[in-house]
Amino acid sequence: MKNFLTALLFTASTLTAFAQQQTPLPLYPNGVPNSKPTPATYKETIDQRSWIAKVSIPTLTPYLPAKGTANGTAVVICPGGGYAGLASAHEGSAVAQEFNKIGVTAFVLKYRLPSDSIMTDKSIGPLQDAQRAIQIVRQGAAKWGLNPNRIGIMGFSAGGHLASTEGTHFDKVVINNKDNISVRPDFMMLIYPVITFGSKAHVGSRENLIGKDASQDQIDLYSNEKQVTPNTPPTFIVFAEDDDVVPVENGLMMYQSLLQNKVPAEMHLFPKGGHGFGLNNPRSKAKWFSWAVVWMDDNGWLSK
């Protein structure tokens, strides 16, 4: 009997968890902008690690808090992957479920990876999808029980570059926006993010997005530490000092630009941890998500 009850409780909790993940929403039901006919050889794949490659049809997957616990705040999550793939589990769905536990509605963005094969201008493809995600969530705020002024964006690694691009390039809307919906996120959360395309760049992310022969103007445009203004949203940054993939200077430069523009910012540095650790830094007992919860609470984004 005890084993039966244990199994029943496990099944119920599992079903509850799965029930919170909704059906993925197509970003563009009427056709993907900035696209070419997709070659037959360009097919989306996902492996056993939930690594997604060759995305041509972007989607947004809602993760809803348990009934009665939602506080009206939402976060769009951009997994990383060097603009070559998406680490959709440990930098996507796992993080969304943590947000649900604190009453935050999460949306995992499966964005297009920049490719000349499927895009007319690959440099704006991911940004279009990020802007469209914020637009969808803000337009659907009433349906999901959200406050349209409490919609943030989060990104990991190259997803952090995308999130910071969305948080600094929102005045230049690169999607259809006939209803003039603001695509500015209300806050940014950048976890070991690619920020600069200059000397401390993650070269793979830079070349995948703007090419090997990008002009200096393009490099500067997508060096997001150079795009910060006083209207950039409040920002939370996490890095490990020994990151050997994306130099910690990416976070430091962004933090310095935020300070110079008097944008509220908070940055946490682990002495060790490397890159790509997701929710749990294996070299530390500290949990950055706990720091993020305090930051969100201090800013009033967790109150109902």
C-alpha cells in the first residue's frame, strides 16, 4: 500500500509538472519573415542531450506556474549554443520550471540559427524572433494573466547575446508591428553572456551571426556594450571568472556600460565554474538562481 501511494504521488507530481508545459506556439503562423525557401537538406534535428540544430520554424513554448501561484511576471528564455544550436534543456526547459516554482510564467524561445541558406539577412534573424517573442507575450498578457509591464528576457551564452541585443536594439523594430507593441523587455537576465564582438568576442558566435568578413560597423553594432543607453532595462549578470569559452570581460564591459548610463544593474562572479553550467555551477555550492530571485523580489517583480 505504501509503495502504491508513493507511486501515485510521484505520478501526480509528474503529471502536474508536465501539465505546466504548454504546446509550442509558432512565432509566425502566416509565414516566417526574412526567409528563403528552405533547402531539403536543411532539417531541424534534436539529439539525446536536447541540442537543437537547423531551426527554420521558430516557436515559443509557455511554461505556466501551478494554478493560483502566478504573480504576473513573465520571462522569455533564450538558450545558448554559439548561434549554431540551442541547449534547450539545461538552458531552457529546466530554467523555465525553476521560474514556475516562484510564480513566474516562462517562455522558452526556439529561435532560428543564423544561416544564409534560409535567411535573406542572417544577422537579424535571431533578433526578429526575440522581438516577436516579446511582442507575443505582451499582446497575450491578459490571456496568460500577466502584467504587460513585467515581461523580461533571459539568455545564456550566445542566447545572452541575443537577449542583450533585444534589450539594447528595441528602438529598431525588425518585425511587422502594425499595433505598435513595445518590444522592449522590462528587465534582462544575462548568464555567462556573449556581449562584445570586439577583441574579447566569442569568435564562433560572431562569425555565425555576422560572418567572417563583417565590417567594423557591423562589429560595433552587435557589440552590445556599445549599445547601452539610459533606457536599457535593469539587468542581472552572472559569470565565472575562469570562463575559457566566453571571456568574463564580456560581462564586465556590459556592467560598466550599464553603470555609465545609470541603468540599475547587479553582477555576480563565481571564482570558478567555467562555461555552460546552466542552473548549477559544479565548482560552487552557491546557486545563482537564488541570487536572481532576491534581485527580482527587490525590484517588485515577484509580488502579486
